[in-house]
Amino acid sequence: MHNRENIEKIFLKVSYSSHLNSEINIKLLKYLIDGELEGKNIKEADIAFAIFGRDKNSFDSTQDSIVRAHMYSLRKQLKKYYMADGNNDEIKFIVPKGGYKVELIDNNINNESIESNKRKINILSYFSIALSVILIFISIFFYQKYISLQSKTGTTITEINSVWLDLVESDIPTTLVIGDFFVFKEFDEVSKRKRLIRDRLINSSEDLSDFVSEFPELEQRQLNTSNSYLGIEAPYVTAYITKQFSKANKDLELKLASELSWQDIQNNNIIYVGNIKSLYRIKYYFNYLHFKYSLFPHTIYFTPTPNDTTGRIDIISGGGTFHDDYAIVAKFPGNHNNTIMLITSFSSFGQVEPLKILTSYNFEEELKKTNFIEENMPKYFEILFKVEGIDKSGLSTEIVRFLKINEKSFRHNTVNDTIQTVSFIP
């Protein structure tokens, strides 16, 4: 039996957190907690009356989804809170799907990262999707022609820095994985047309299923599709990385993140470049990195140990004005003698600008000058870049933090956990 006074103290801590940014959701959570402590069987109509002022006798949940919408929002905000500020709370308030109660759970597990309560929809055209893909293949085509011309003229480029050299020289094939955004089809009842939708809160088929389960009346309107779309950074980052392999006349496979399988990860060196929202399977490796993220609001966390967060950076999107982005770059060992590297951020320029630095031949010397390394570049590392920009253009870039990854301990942490588990996932 939980002590009410203790529950009240924990609730106050939750309510003061910036992760619960809705007064209505805080009021809703308090109502659910009180109901749980008093043993009440709370129904949707009870919440509609107590929190939203609806008429209890005439409330029709099939016509008014306000309660389900806020339950959905509250659940997402709590998940975000427990990934950050509330990670070590003695008791966690968990709101299961499909019901109207809160569970008081003794804290012995870590929670997943989260999405926010806002749902912003953008309608995309098939033309923009096709154009991004075409630009990528054009980039690859011209770099292949470029290296072919060099071979004919007897010119050889050998300036590849140590970040890329082991990947270029590896006998294991390397796959460049481009982050692509999840989209779905929606039937518009007014125009009687199917539209392609990008919802920033829905970043996978699982997210779409969760959304439909919260709003079953939309089930017949929401449809999965095999389409996805690429950010404007895709052709640029592809060109920078392709150039490194073209210097040595090495092949580089290309794949979208949504198509990446665990078998691909086991059999190849992997280089992922893309938005944090487009990580798909790559996101599992953040369990073992010092840098973590939250999607809404955009936040980067620094965790010296898995349960200890000592740094937090809130990122505000510019919307056409000057703003900062932070890019997480990590290179670490896979569990099949392969290497995995990722470059990810919240904005397009947050990926392009760090790649300019990472692919420069004097990158290692610059690290020495700024005292991030003393001797040789470590094979495995984590880097946090700060990038200042406006709209979609980067203006300045600096390294905020550089960490060496210990290969032995990293393999030890992952070998009996993530890789063995996910290897059974299709």
C-alpha cells in the first residue's frame, strides 16, 4: 500500500516538470491518482464531467474524443518525463492504454523515450519524395564518374582521415543508411481522396498502430504505405560520404533506414546519417551511448552512467530564424567484427555541417589543437557538435564534447543484451 503523503510529494515533482506542459493534463493526472488511492472505478464520462465540464448524462464518447485525446497526450508526456527528470523517482505513475486509471509502480525499470501531445500534420507530394531519391543517385553517379576519370588520368587521391580509413579499408561491405521519414495514407472524407501524411508524432508503423488504438474511429481512414520521404540534407550527406569511398575506388551500398534489417546490421559496416526521428532500428544503440535524446521538446541529455543524467540541452527550432542544433556523432563496434557509425540531429544543417568537418583531412589535427585528443584519433568515439544556423543553412560549427569509447567494455555491454535480443526480431 502506497503512502498518500509520499504520493503527493512525487506528484508535485512531476507537476513542476517542464515535460508536463499542460495544466489540463496535470489536473487530469491528479484526478486519476486520487481516484486510484480512493479505489474508484473511473469512467470516460466521469473525466469528461470532472475535468472538461461536459454534461455527464449527455456525454457521447463516439462524438467527443476530448478525454481520449488528453489521455493519449498525458501518457506520452509521462513517458518523456520518466526518460529524463523522473528516471529515478521512487514511484512512477503509469497510464496504461485502453483504460482510465493510473498505476502506481515502484521504480525498478527505465522507460522509453517519448512523443509530445501536439500533432502537426503536413501533406507531402510524391514528387518531393522521388526528387530526393533521384538527387541521391545523381550524387553517387557523378562521384563514380569522377573517380573513373581520375583512374584514367593516373591521378590518385589518398587523403582519407582516420575516421573513415578503417571503414574504407575493411573487407566487410559498408552500407550507407539514409534516414527517411515515416508517412502514411489518410482518406479525406471531404475530398474523397487519399492523401499522403507526415505526422511528426508518428514515426513508425508501431506509432501509427498506437494512434489508431487511441482513436479507433479513425481506423478505416489511416492506411500504411510503403512510401517514405527524405529530408533536403540527403543528397549532400550522401555526396560527402560517397567521396571518401570513391577516393579508394571502394563500393558503398545505399539503403533507407526504414528498409534496414538486423541481418544488414550484422553483415555490414553501417554508416547512418539522418534525423533523430528517422533512426528506426539504429535507435536501440542509444541504450549504450552517453548521449540520449527526447523528441518533444527536442532535448539532448548527457549520461555518464546509464542512470545518471548530468547535462541537458533544450533545442528550440528556429522557424526561419537563427537557432542552434546539436548533432550526435558516434562510432562504435558491432558484435560481428563490424563497425557502426551514426550522425544524427534534429535539423538538416545539423547533419551536413558536422560532416564537412568529419570528412576534412586535417580533422585529427584540429582535435589535437583543441585538446580533445592528445595523440592518435581513437577508433571508436562519441562527439557532440553544436551547429548554429538559420532556416536550413548552417553558419558555424563547434565540438562541445568528445568521448573515447572503450571497445572491450562496449562489446561486453551489448553482446548479451541488445544484439542477441534484436537478432530474433524479423
